[in-house]
Amino acid sequence: SAVISQKPSRDICQRGTSLTIQCQVDSQVTMMFWYRQQPGQSLTLIATANQGSEATYESGFVIDKFPISRPNLTFSTLTVSNMSPEDSSIYLCSVVLRHGNTEAFFGQGTRLTVV
Amino acid sequence: GQQLNQSPQSMFIQEGEDVSMNCTSSSIFNTWLWYKQDPGEGPVLLIALYKAGELTSNGRLTAQFGITRKDSFLNISASIPSDVGIYFCAGPPRAGGTSYGKLTFGQGTILTVHP
């Protein structure tokens, strides 16, 4: 497995502002992903963070709302833009260690509350 | 897209009892993963299954890949209080290609263990 660190672990933000979440891995990984877990719900994939190119978004998620960066093989950021209370969720970073591997490992998550 | 139906939604059991939960899909999955999520944490991978009919154990946990490839089961024997948490099944929505690491999750089973 890998050690996956997310910052911040939690935050309370005002509506209309933006928050950038960082994900740092202790080793180089092939794939990095961002998931959202709404209160009491399961996990939903937001996007694949591609190194050196634009992220690939899943249906229902757009770059203007969730811009993602991945400058290298160990680091990625997710920004939640122009937040509203509906964005209150846990945001999770996930990695796959090797190409062709299906097993994904998760960070501890960032609990976001928008007021 | 593919959906995973997980049951039961919640379970309340006495310490020492065995637990069984399952996950079904309307379409074939080539991999089944079982995760556990503790409060305030990200999901932790428990067991990965790759072949139809495969039966894999991890301590008191046993999981099986259904022969039809449309279902999977997770059993916990002799439950203890630290088994409390949310258990998720998950699998890649499509085989191979750019889907590695991209997971569809079941709704989760909330397990409560009474001492």
C-alpha cells in the first residue's frame, strides 16, 4: 500500500468561497482519483487526476466547479469552487500503485462543511 | 452506468455473532473489492477478488466472488466491537483500458456490534 495524506482534514467555509484540498503520496503512483462522499452516502468518483494534463471528469462533474491539478506522480489538488451548502461532503483522494492494478487506496478524507 | 446493490443497509449484532452481507450487480464485474470505513477515516481495503468462484480470507473475514460474476459476499466470523463501521463493496465499472482504479461503490452496510 501507500501512505496518502490529505490536507486539510476538515474545514468550515463560507458559501461563495473556494477551498483547495491537497493529496500527497509517499511514493510515485500511476493513477490518482478524487471521490466525493455526501453525508450518509456512498462514494462517487469525481475525476481522474492526470499527470501533466487536464483531469478526466465523470458525468455530473465539471472542471469549472472542481479544478484539479497533478503536477507530478506523488501530488494532486482538488479545488471546490464557489461553494454552496450542497458541497458539504467528505472529499477523498485515491491512488492506484501500478498500471493495470485495480486495487485503490484512500486518504483519510477532507470533511468540508459549507455554511 | 453499472450499479451495485448492497444489503443489508444496516446490521445490529451481538459480539461473537457471525455477519454476512452481499453485493449484487445487473452486469458482470471482473473484480470485486471490499472496503471498511471507520468514522472520520477513508475506506480501507479488506479483500480483493479477481476470479469467479474465488473464496478469499483475511483473518476473520471471508469474501467470495459469485460464479455468475454479478455478486459477491462478505462474511465476518465471531464479531468484535472494533468491527463496527461501514462496509462497502466496489468494483471497476468497465474492464481494463482507462478504468483501472476507477471504482463504483455499493451503498454500504452499517455494522453495529453490541458488547
